[in-house]
Amino acid sequence: MNHAFIDRYARLKSPIHNLKSSQKLLSAFSMLALLLLGLPLLNFGNALFGILLYGFWLLMIAIISRIPLTFLFSRSALVLPFSALIVIVNFYSGNFEFDQMIVTLFKSFFSVFTLLLLTSTTAFNDILKQLSQWGMPRLLITILAFMYRYFFLLLDEIEALERAVQMRHSSVTGWKRIKVYSNIIGVLLIHSFERAENVYQAMQMRGFSGDLS
Amino acid sequence: MHIPDGFLSTPVTLGTIGVSVTALTYSFKKVNQTIKPEQIPLMGLLASFVFMIQLFSFPIGVGTSVHLTGALLLSILLGPRAGFIIMAVSLLALSLLFQHGGIFSLGANLLNMGLVGCFVGYGFYRLIPGERWSLIIAGVGSGIISAILCALELAASNMLEMSVALKTMMLIYGVTGLIEGTITLLILDFLRKIKPELLDQLS
């Protein structure tokens, strides 16, 4: 059981971590909006200049926040195969100019990087608290909080199930494998229903009537 | 396929967000009127469940792997509106916590996977008689509609030519849809065999 991976750097200490969560959320979303919707504003006449300026700014924030750069780069790089595929297809059909290829590659990379900076400096619960203060519906917040809480338990369960499958059915392929897979999902589903019932009963005893706050 | 941020143009981004937010508000109003308190933890746990099955792709041989979206299963179990809300929650969490699909492209992803999977898929399921075929057709049918939408979004953003985008997306979503239908069918069979009272109590 080693499940702190989701927002594992959110509890570091740094000038960025110390900001209020409203400030971090607002700046992350406005930076993303600038990158995705308003990039020409940064260009000053050269398409590459804008994207490089944005990257430089991101790197400064990353260094100040003391999050390991290898983590940020390797996680952001997961999106590169998608954008690389699009760039390659357009390279062969001759639709993109050089600038456009570079911008396409870096745009998705930098937007993942920006989101990673947000979730690595702000704990998920703090993000939820802020969103509910900004008027996100209670039901959505409550569901999100439950989801985050039980994700780890489900993860343990699926790991145990996968191990059981490897022991018993590792050589099974094709149609049989699909059947095994759907039985696993079925078991997981039944357990989720049962757990939801128990959780509800336990919470009802403590006064829960549909609202966490 | 979860579209990452940076692929869609401004009009496409804003348009898809508009459609998804409208659908979400509508589902929300309806669900809020009828929801019982004991269903709230259930929706949270099912969101976690969908989140999980979207993270674990499973190999089907020949070097390809797919994962379910869970939209069809949820709509059958809880109804399309509650299913759509759960899809929205888990896609938001996938994007924030695992960078699986972007935040600004969440509107497009929710439209392609959630809205089509829940409402169109469920529509096919209810309209076509005979459970076996209706589930397969629901899977493939909503897969094809998702593929067309996804191709249109990418082509309108000048990212891919329409013909290329349509071919690729048809392949991805067609296979996923077929498997989605089949596995949903198998799961429902499994539930009927192991815990039939669960389905009775829902319907």
C-alpha cells in the first residue's frame, strides 16, 4: 500500500505552496486560458516567442515551488505521443508550417505542466473547498469528496483482484480473458454497492443527511 | 480517447463547454429533485469505480489495449442523468489528478464520452428489443457517434483533415464501443447470477 501518489508533493513547503488556494487556482486557470485561448497576445510578432516566454515563466514557478523537475517533466511528457502523432500526420500532408508544429507540440505539454503545478502545490481537498466557496453545486463537491476518499480503497481491491487473476488465469487470452475481465469489474461493482450502503448507514448514525458541510 | 488541452481551437473549446455545461445543469436539476440521501455515497463510490476502470486498460491481444468508459453501464444502473453526472465527476478528477485529458477540453471529452455514451447509448438500449443485441448496438452506435463528433472537433480546429480524423476515430471508438457493449452485457449477466437483488432494487 503506497498510495500517496496522486497529490504527493502538495504538502511541501515553498513560497508557491504558501499562497492561498484561491490564488493558486485563479492563476493556474488564467495561465491556461492565456496559453490555450489567447496565445497571440504573448507573440509580439513571432509565434515561437510567445510559447517560449510561457515555458520560461512555467519553469521559474516550478523552480520556486521546489517540486522535483524530473517528476514534472516525465509526467508532462506522457501527452507528447498524442501531439507527436498529429504533428507527424500533418508533416506528411504538408498542412502545418514549422512554427505551427512546434506550437502544437509545446501547447499540450505546457498545459499538462501547468495543471501538474496546480495539483502538486494544492491538496485536492483544498481545491474542492475553494470550488465550493466559488459556488460549485454541493452535490458535485460531495460526490468528488467521496470519490477521492474511496479511490484508494478501490485501488487496493483491484490490485488484489489482478494478482488473483495472474495466479489463476494468466495464460487465458481472447474471449475468455474478456470474460475474466468483466467478472472482475462485476465483483468491484458489487463491492462498491455494498460499501456505499455501509458507509451511508455509518454516516447516517452520525447525522449525515445528504450534505457534508 | 481523452483529448488533451491544446488541440482544440477557441470556438470549438467554448462551444463544447457550452453544450456540456447545459446538459450537466439539466441533469443536475432533474437528479436533485429525486435523489435520496443514501444515493450520494453510492454516486461517489461509482465515480471512483469509473475513474478506476478508465485508468486500467486491458490488453485484447495483438499489442492493442482498450478501456471501458462505463457510461452505458452507469446509465442502465442509475439512469442516464445520474450516469452523466458521475461521468462528469470522474472525467474532471482524471484530468486534475492524472492529466488524462485536459481541463479546457473537458467540455469536448464530456460531450464525446459522457453525453453520447449515457444518453444516446441508453436510448439505443431502451428502444431496441432483446437485451443482447440492444447492448451491442448501443455500444457500437454510441461509439460511432462519438467518433464523428471527435473527428469534427479536431477537424474544425485545423488539427487533422476530416477524412483522416474520421478514419482514425472510427477505428478507435468503433472497437471500444463494441467491447463496451459486450462487457456491459457480461457484467449484467454476472450481476444477475451473483446478486440478482441488486438489479431488482434499482429498477
